[in-house]
Amino acid sequence: MAKRPEPGKCIHCLEEFQELNWDHVFPESWYPSTTPKDLYKWQIPSCIKCNDEYGRIEKDLMIRIGLCLDPDEPSSQGIVDKALRSIDPSYGRNEKDKHSRLAKRKQILKQFMSESTIPKSSVYPNFGPHMHETDEQFGITISAKAIKRLNEKIVRGIMYIEDGLFVEPPYVIDSFVLTDEASKPIIETIEKFGEVHAREPGIVVKRATVKSDKLSSLFAIEIWGKFKMYSSIEMNNA
């Protein structure tokens, strides 16, 4: 069993604690089945409360996004099966787990929306209707707050892993949801001045950092070849 982190600061809430846990920058369940078994999975120091909160957020996002992925895509292979098992009571380890999976299943099914009722402006980029499908398609709601928190976690994690830095005031993290077309200026800047941090085959983070202050940065995050997020770290002058 891995040794706990030394007493210190939580990467998320920035409070000091005598007891910390290791938190994975990317949840272990988010790695596709094609991930090399010897790949080191980035870990960061987290307080127990933040770790638990992120665990719930990430599990919910994995189910919702996973149900919208292509099961045959190598960069997301195995994720759809994980999402389906998470809401299948027959996979429950005990009665409590079975009940939890069933409750989640009912919640997910209740929140399904038919394609005709989904505002096009609300569709997450790259998750629109599949043109080759002939049957009616459905969508599922996803929390904008949860996506923002996941984005922030990954940004904080990369800054800590690569540079040993905490993102704290006066610096703030801003998150963006952009189409591929709208993200071109960010991608071009990162490709010109930045670097790539890959957890192949399913996770790629691109980052460009201002060398003069080490924290101001741009990020482009791609998970499972389809789910994309963008963010910046900037000094808040307010």
C-alpha cells in the first residue's frame, strides 16, 4: 500500500491538514482498457473531504459521458461497459451497492431527453446527434458545475505534478467549453509555445505556460478522443 502524503496542503481547497490522501489527477476508472498496465497514474495530495467529493463527481460524470461514447473507439475502449455496469444492480457487491446502482439507473433514465426536445445550443461540443443512426436518439443532462470542477482539478494536478506548484490567490482558474472551431486560437498558441502531457491512449493535456511567472497558463484537455475542455490560469487583479 502506498505511503500517505506528508502533512501539508490539500491541492484542491488549499487548507493545511495533518492527514492527507492521494487523489488521482484522472480517476482510475476513467482510463480505457487499452491503457498500458505499467503506466504510472498521476497522484496529488488531497484532504479526505475533497477526495470524497471528487470521487462522487467523477463517478457521475463517467456514467453520463460514458453512455454517449463509441464502445469501439480505442481511446475510450471499456468506458461504455464501465458506465453500464455502474447502473446495473446485478453487478452490486452487496445489497447496499445493488440499491445504489439501481437508484443511479433510475436517476439517469429519468433525466433522458428525446433529441427533439434538446436545445441545440445546449449540446456539448462533439456530442451532437450521430448522423448514421436511423432511430430516435436521446441525450442526457450533465452538470456544468461538475465539468468546471473536473477541469480545475486537472489543471491543479498538472501544475503540481510538473512544477510542484499550487494554484492559489491571486491566481484563478477559468474554464471554457468551446467548439473545435472556437478553440483554434488556444490550440495554435499551445502548439507554438507549449507542451503535451499524454496519458495515452485516452487522455491528452496540452499546456502553454508563461515562463516569466510560471503559473499563468493555457490548457487544452481531451479525454476519450471526444470530451474536450479548455482553461486558463491568470492573475486576478480585482
